[in-house]
Amino acid sequence: MLNISSNGNNFSNRFLEKFKTVQSLSNRPHYKILNRIFLFVSIIAAIVLFLPWTQNIPGSGFVTTLKPSQKPQTIQSIISGRIEKWYVQEGDFVNKGDTILFISEIKEDYLDPNLVANTKNQVEAKKQSLKSYGAKVNTLSNQMVAVERERNLKLEQAKNKIKQSVLKVKSDSMDLVAVKTQLKIANTQFHRSTQLHKEGLKPLSDVEEKKNKLQEVEAKLITQENKLLGSKNEYLNAALEVNRIKAEYADKLAKSQSDQLSALSSQFDTEAQVNKLENQYINYSLRNGMYYIKAPQSGYVNRTLQTGIGENIKEGVPLVSIMPSKYDLAVETYVNPIDLPLLNRGEKVRVWFDGWPTIVFSGWPDISYGTFGGRIVSIENFISDNGKYRILIAPDKDEAPWPKQLSIGAGAQTIALLNNVPIWFEMWRVMNGFPPDYYKSNVKKTKEKK
């Protein structure tokens, strides 16, 4: 009933073989070939799974320059003005310092054609005024020296007069003492004569003579006292003269010093005006040179951003776009944030450019065609507006140079090369969303650095 015995199976096979359709199917040879093909493909696929695969980080960007000074730039006018004449056209090659266009003045403060010459004359006039103030200061200094010398002479005269007065006072004092002695002697002689006259030993004429002499000496005493007082008064006048001379010449010196300080103040003010005018003169001279807009470096005129003759322009407005003739190529590419920790400066990168014939096998860079070698020179640590991180790649000096036909701004694709792993491992990693083999690479690099 269950039909599980071997006899039953043999019976069914023998039963089926009786039919022509079953016999024709079992005799067709292409099924055997197809089975062999499946087997061969399976073996090849199994072998391929163990082939090496280079892990990589893809990126897309564009061609740029390595140095900021080599990037395309626009030329602006430092001052505002009116376009008068163009000296170039688009596509022209200009050397550093070549004139690109000429502009004229439009501000009323600088319209005077003789502004620079007039300003220079003002500077010269102020310099002459500055010299005159300097001469005045020197003259007042000499005048102060002369006043001091005159004061010293006057003081010496007054001091000598004081000394003379002192000596005269001493002389008159000594004469007064002598007169007092004479008065004392005359008084003694008068009293002696009077006594002798009373005793009858001296005549009256002798007494009168002594009395007359006594009166003369008294008169002489009064005269000598007056003379002494006059000498003392002369001494006081001489002392007062010294103070008067000091006060008089102190006033003269103060006035001279005040005039000198006023002259110095005017000199400093004039010097400040001279500096201001010189600054204006230099600014006006430099402004005259700014009417000619010149090329800051050699390059090609890409585009004229302002057109026409007689058009007014403001300062800082772009006039012409210039592409430098000499530049070092680089590629600016962008990678996802998850791949940023896997990249380091100096790592190798393969680059291919838009419009350049290329055959790329990302996992087998050695058999790719049309790719060029590069190395990472800069990694930006701040995310860009497109949600990715900017990487700057320079040509690898150890490999073939990049094409000279490349132009700035052309598109570029990049793959940063990492470790070599089996294909099955890479497929397993991608299906599970795991990052590339970063830690193993990092260990090797750390050992190499040590």
C-alpha cells in the first residue's frame, strides 16, 4: 500500500521507460553539457570569491589648484571711478603688471588735476613755517641766556655795592666811636678847666676855649651819627636792589620762557600739520596710480565682468576674471562622514577625470585604465553644505603625471585605497553594512611610524 519497497520502484522505472517521450529525454546530450557548465561556473565562482579585493572609499569632486594664489581670481578697483579705456579682451594673456583698463575720477574732492602739485606746495610752505618756528625757539633760547647773563652781572654789581655799604657802615661806626672818645676827652677837659678856674688856676678864656671845643665835638658826634645812619640806609638800599634785580629778571625770564613755550606749541602744531599734509600728498600720489588697473599676476583673461566705456564703478566691484598661467593641479573631492575616520594624510588615491578615457575596476586598481595616482594632502574637519567632508588630493610624484590638458573645474572621481581582502569578505561586509578593515590598517601604520 505504501509503495516503499525496492520492487515497487523498479517497477515504476521500468514502466516509465516504455514511453517514447521518457526515452527521448534521457537520450539528449545537451543536458549533460549544461550540467558541466553549471559545475564549471560554480567552481570558477568559488575561486573568484577567494581572489583579493582592494577596499576603497569612493568620492566625487572637481579639479582645482593646490595653492590659493593659483586659483582663478577677480580683479577689483580700490577706488570708485568711470571706465575710460580697455586694454585687453577676453582670452588675452597678460603678464604681471600689465594694464587692463583705465578709469577716471568721479569724486569732487579729487577732480582738481593739480591736486598733487598743490598739496606738495602746501607741504613745502608748512615746512618753511616749521623752520621759522624752530628759529624763533632758538632765538628765544639765546635771549634767555643773555637775560641770565645780564641778571648775573647786575647781581654782582648789587652785591659789590652791598659789600661797599657794609664797609662804609663799619668805617662810620669806627669814626663814631672815635668822636665819642673825643667827646669824652673834651668833656673831661672842660670840667677840669672849670674846676681849675674856680680854684683860680686857669683863666676864664681857657674855660671858654674848652667849652667851645666841647660843643664842636658834640656837633661832630651828631654829624657822625647822621653819617652812620646814612651808611646803614645805603646798605638797606643795596640789599633791596638785589631783590629788585632778581624780581625784574625773573619776570623777563618768565616772559621769554612763555614765548618759547608758545613757539614750541606752534612748532609742534605745524609739525602735525606737515605730517598730515605729507600723508595727504602720499595718498593723492598713490591714488593717481590707482587709475590704471593692473594684473596682479600672469594669466589669461577669462571674462570681463564690467562692460562699456563711461560706466561708473564702485570700489571693490569685480572687473575682470583671470586664470593664472602657472598652477599646481589638485582634486577637491567629497566623502561621506562614515568614511572620514578611515582617511589620513599621505594615503594613496586613484583619480580619473571627466572626458578622459577610463576603464575602472574599483577593487582591482592595478588593472584599471586611465586612472592617475594621488595622495591626500588635506582633510577638512568641518562638514560642507552637501553633507560630506572635503578632501584635497595632490598628484603622486612617484607615478605618472596628470594630463596637462586638464582645466580647472573639470569633474573628477576618486577612490581611496585601503586594505586587500577576499571578495567573499567584502561581499559579506557590504551586505552587513560594516566599515572597511580600518583597525588592521591603523595597527600597521602605527608600527611603521614607531
